[in-house]
Amino acid sequence: MKTLSRRDFLKASCATALAMPMLLQGSVQAQTPASDWPMFRRDLFHTGRATKTSKMTAPKERWNAFTRGLVESSAAVGDIDGDGVVEVVVGSYDGNLYAYQGRTGALKWRYATKDWVYASPAIADADGDGRLEVAIGSQDKSFALLDGRTGRPKWTFLTGDGILSSPAIADIDGDGKSEVIVGSERVYAFDGRTGSVKWKFLPEFPARSSPAIADIDGDGKLEVVIGSLDGKLYALDGRTGTARWAFNTNGPVESSPAIGDLDGDGKLEVTVGSSKRGVFCVDGRTGQQRWFFEANRERIPSSPAIGDLDGDGRLEVAIGINDHRVLALAGPDGKLKWSFPTNDLVESSPAIADIDGDGKLEVIVGSHDGHLYCVDGRSGARKWAYRPRAAAQFFSSPTLADLDGDGLLEIIIGNNNSGLYVLGA
């Protein structure tokens, strides 16, 4: 079977989409995940903001593990086997999902699919049995909920397209039971216990974006927010899957949305990148544009992170752009606060934390130039850069979690040299 790279695949998909006519703060803390980083972008709001700190002024490699394919998937972390030690779970282009012991990198189990695994896993008790499961999709069109202890499927479902979207797990319909939500040719909401489809939503083009979940309109009920290659950002009713609103960006939405009170008015906004257009901020209640930052007609596969980068009491949005830059935009109005240059494309999604223990936030992000960068959140100046041996591109996004129980964050990230790397202080 001939396998396209994700980049070639997405370029072809986006070219098709572009041929169409141009047709937190407190609320984020209220849904803090049980483990440090159990899903893509860390939490259901997709903030990409870790709450723990580290002392990483010059990162040291703690362990690495090599697969037989590119590691563009981003890791999820959780104690999936209940032994008191967290595991790191990540996919590879070799068609496997791997679970590694967090302290040592020893392989715990491997789940095989029939095509590459770009999507990032989600970890939660999806079926209510008191134990953690792992949800993952593959380019072979299959979606599975796996037993966290063994890696064996509890249920599987065959979608109509390859799955690049990373799942979210939440009780979106308020029935006291979890659903599993993911994008493919449709946006699916599965019953966490059985894998049966509770609802599905059909965009005009597939959803490669990953769903964020929040009560964005303040009605006490959850919405699912997701982008599509049809150029639209959708807010879907968590109970029924019907669209509450659809915002047309006029460019393929490969990026995954992030949610926060960006302007400090007590209401939630949604921010997302749109390829060939720029970065948008949309009112969560109405779906109307609040601001737009133009990005030189570049692709934006990177997903935004949200945090108060400069300590002024207001939120910023950090995102990578394929013109080789990482941007920090002011949450209230989208104005550029700083721009950090790399030497190649930035398709990795930034993570935010006080990674060096100085009481100030940093932005951590990978680049196609083979470096993982740590950038000062206030100024946009480089603090350090890490390049693994025989490095290739960083598509993968950094995961920040305490793997060894010492209270300090490690950085976990995949590289296109087929390796997964864990860095510590």
C-alpha cells in the first residue's frame, strides 16, 4: 500500500477545499483535567496551558523511544493501567499506537492499525467502569476505544474517511455518561460505553480539526466546536449535533479551536487558524467575528494556545504559522504582541507553562527546522532550543506533564526521525 505523507495528504485536501467558491480564565480552571495532559491541547477548552512548573533552563534528555515511522502524533499522559505511575501514549506512521512507562520509557503495549496514526489519543474513563480507556483514530478509517491496561479494543467503529482529528471525551448531552467525539468525513459522537453513534454531523468537507468542548453560549449546556476543510468553524449542540452556528473563514480549517474569555468580558470566545487566511476570534454565543489577524496567505495547521503570556492580567493567543513564525496575539483585539522566527514551517502547536521556574510563562513549540524552541512569553525572545540527534521535522506538538512524580513538568514530543523524546530539568 502506497502511503502519502500527512503533509502531501493535507496539501491535496486543502487544495480541493480552496477550489470551492469563496463561499478563561475561571471557567477553564473549572474543567481542569484529572491528569496533567490527557488529550490533545491538554483540556477540553484546548488551552495548551499547563498549570505545573519545571526548572528546565537547559533541557536534558531523560529517555527516548523509536518507532518504525514518523511521530507526528502528540502524546497523551495518564495512569492508564492503575499502577500509580503514568504512561505516555502516542501514535506513529508505522500504524501503531504505543503506550510507554512514563518514568523509564519501557513499552507497556502496542495497538496495531492498518495505516498511519497521526491523531493524538485521549485518555479518560469513557465507559464508567472506574478505569481509564484510550481513544484513537487511524488513517485506515477506524476508530477505537482501548482498554488502558492492555491496549485491547473495547469497541471499534469504521468511519468513511481517514481520521486525523484527535478525540475528546466528555458528557456532552448531560445524561451522566461520557461520549467520545471525533472528526472524520463527519463529526461523530459515540456512546462511551458501547461505541454506538449518538449523533453525527456532516460538514461540506471532512473535519481534520479536533473538537473543543465548552458551554460557549452560557445556556448551561455543552457545545462541540470544530473546524472543517470546508472553511467553516462549527458550534454543535452537544445533545443533538445540530449546528448552533457556523462561521465561514473562507479558508480550510486544519487548526483546532481553543476557547477562553479572551477579552475579559465574562463570556467565552473561540480562536482558530484558517489556512490561506489567518487567525480568527469568534464570539462564542453568536459565532460573529470579534477580530482577525492576517497571516500572509500561509497554511496554518498549528492550533492556538491561550495564556497570560506577559503577566498583564489579560490573555494572549500563541500560534504557529507556515511562514516560519510563532505569533503571540493580544486576546482582546488580536494585535501582534511579538513574532518569533524559526528557520522553517511551524505546524507544531504551542504549549504554555512556566517551564524554567522563574514565575513567568514560556511558549514551547517545534519547527520543521528540527528544533524545539522555548520562547519568553513576555518578549518573544528565545530562551533555549533543543535539537535531537539525527533530527528531522517537528510536526508533533509538545506535551507537558510530570512523568516521574517529582512535581516538575517534563516535555514529551515526537520527531519525524521516528523518535519520541522526553526532556527534563
